[in-house]
Amino acid sequence: MREQITKWIGRGVTLAIITACIVVGSNYLLDSNEQEKQDEIDKALVHEVAQSDFAAFVTETGDVVSASNEEVRCEIESRNGAGTQIIWIIEEGTNVDEGEELIHFDSAALENEFTAQKIIVANDKALLTQAESNLDNAKRTLTEYKEGLYQQEINVLEGDVFVAQEEYKRYEAMFKHSKQFAQAGFITELQLQGDSFRLEKAGRDVDAAKLKLDVYSKFTRDKMVGQLEAEIAKSEAAKEAATYTYTLSTQKQQEIEDQIKACIVTAPTAGQVVYANDERRGVVIEEGTTIRHRQIVIRLPDINNMEIHVRVNESHVNRVTSKQLARIELDSDPDNTLIGEVTEVAAYPFPLRWHGAPLEYHTEVKITQATPGIRPGMRGKVRIYFEEKSSVIQVPLAAIIEHEEQFFCLIREKNDWIPREVFVGSNNNSQVIVTGGLTPGDQVALTPFRFIKRSDLPETAASTVAGNDNRSKDSLDNVAARSGTR
């Protein structure tokens, strides 16, 4: 019996020990889980809510340019080629005076063309001189005919008529004598017929001479005058054509000469030399580069009138207007912020560079603060401010949860996270104004979905506070996704 009691006692002690171990182990595990939970909360990214000044702005990068640029272009026409080669160009950054040489283009081909054109001009001038001489001769020939040769020919023909008439009278007298001699029997009948034939022929000669005179005076004169006047008209046309050809060849010679002069480019005004390089098109200005007609080679900017050109995304373009304040950080001097002012926002976007590319609008920001050392071509970051408020509650965008057209923050309460509905206002793509639901000193999680699921968010009806619609005009998640961290 004593042994049995001893066994029971031993078993009880053993059970007690085991129970005590279980209790101690359970307490240890509970304490360990609680500590792990506390450690996890302590390690979370937390933002403490406070009041501060709010500034909403658009941030874009851009290039510094001069608002007043004197552009130096290539004025040499491309003659059956891609352009004209640069054989010498002044060093970029050089300060030049008006009239100082900037560029030498290759003029060898133009000089050869000029020599060939001089020969053409000389030949055209000779043809024009010959045409002028032919015209003068044609006019003189007409005058000579009207005032000399025609009357001379008339006199000759009238003389022929007179001779023919005299001949007729002589044969007429001879025929009368022959008739008398034939009646007296001194000549034969055959001799009388011969004299009669000669008289008839002489009469016909008179008629022929008169007809010839009449034809010449009535028809031949008009024909000759018409021919001579046609020759004059032909000579005038030939002279006009030769004159036109000579004028064109002379003009071409002058154009070639002007092109040769244009191969040496001088500064139209004083300024600092800036090459018109274009990385997008692969244009690099240097000796040996081929330049097309009217291409910009050098700019002479006014460094006292500078501005920066940026491309504003379509999601922000309606917020940007003229006269808005801008702050500029140049990549070359990021420690010194420049002050600027928006002067122009394009009404239409740039052409799309590829299908699906975002629309961007050209915007010009005038640098109102004079800065030594600023040069065209520098790049910088531009912040264009479109809204500013003082002493408002604002939190990072990452702390806001958008759910069913409502907004929540995950609030830390001791060792737990509690979702709370908040009411939001303007945002600047990094901070958002909270118009209700938070008080200074609240701690909100910046990574809320590490501690809560979207299905755990409360379902409450949409409400308004102080007349502000809780539903933002633009989804904050969409804004953050579209704009990224700026």
C-alpha cells in the first residue's frame, strides 16, 4: 500500500511539473509574440502628422536658351548635293564683335562654276552684239530701199518705157517710108512685111515696159517692204532673245559671285558663339560637317535675356498659366536656385514621337534673376508653382489609401493599426492636404498594406466635411502612378 501511495505521489509531482512547464512555456510564447508584434510596429515607416506650408508645383526638366537669338544660317544653295562643307569655324564660346569672321565654307566648286559662267556670259554678249548689228542693218536696208533703191528702180523702168516708146516711134516712121517705097516699087512686099513686124514688136516692147513699171510700183514695192520689215522683226526678236539670255547668264554669274562671298560668314552683331548642335537629329557642328541651305550653324545669344524651355505633360498643362512663379535648379549649379516666371504655354502639343507617347506642351519660363556664367544649352530642373497654402495638415501620398471613392489612413494606436477615413484636398505629387480626419501628432503608416488588407477597410457612405467633396477630381493613386516621385 505504501508503495502504491508513493507511486501516486510521484505521478502527481510529475504532472504538476509538466503543467507548470506548459504554463511557463505558454506565457513565454505569448510574451514573445507580443514583443515581435511590437518590434514590427516599431520598425514600420511612420509619419507624424503636423501642420506646415504646402506648395503644389509641376516639375519638369528643360534647356536654357536665349530669348533673343541672332541666328547665323548657311546662305549657300545646295547645287546637286547634300550641302556645303565647313572648312573652318570659330571656336564655340568665343565672344565676337560685329563683322568678325565666323565660318569659312568650301568655295572651290563655286569658283570653278564662276569661271565657266564667265565664258558663257562672254559668248552671250557676243551673240547679243551680233543681234543688235543685224537689227541695225535690217533697218538701214529698209530705209535704203524706200528712199533710194525703190526710186532708182522706178527710174530705170521708166527709162525702159521711154526707150521702148522711142523705138516704137522710129519703127513707125520707118514703116511709113517703107509703105511709100513699096507703092513706088523700090522695095519688095517681103521687106515691107519685115518693117511691119519690127513695128509690131516695138509696140509690144512698149506695153511690156509699161506693165513692168506698173507691176513694180504696185506689187513689187509692197513685197520688198514687207520682206524687209519681216527681217527687222526677226532681228528684233533675235536681239530680245539674246538680251534675255545675256541677262540671265549675267544674273547667274552675279548669283555665283554672291554665293562665293557667302562662303565667308561674318557676325551680324556682337555676341557669344554657340553652335547649333541638334542631338535629336544627329547634327554636330564642326569642321568637315556638311551644312544644307538655310540651316542654322551658329547662334549669337543675348546672355542678359535668358529663358528655359520645358515640356509639360498633358496631365499638368491645365494647371500651368502665364505669370506663375518658377524656381530653377541648373545641373551646373544646383546649390543656387534661380527665380523665373512662366511667359508662354503652347496651345497645341508637340507631335507624338511614337505611338502611345504622352502628349507634351512647349512651355517657356523667363529667368528673371540675372546670373553670371549662365549659358545657352545648360539643362535644369524647373518647378512651376500653381498653388501655395500656409499652416495646413499634409501627409505623404504613400500614407493615403483610396478605396471606393473614399480615402483612409492607417493610424497607430499603441501596438495596433486602426484605419481612419480622411478628407483630402490638393496634392503636389508627393504631399496631399488633409482637410479632415487627422490631427497634429497622429502617426500614420507609410506602408499601410503591410498591416491591413483592402477587404478589412470599413465600408461607410461617402461624406463631406466643410463642404469639401471627399472624392478627389483625380485619383491620388493615379496621380502617384502617373507622375512618380518628383
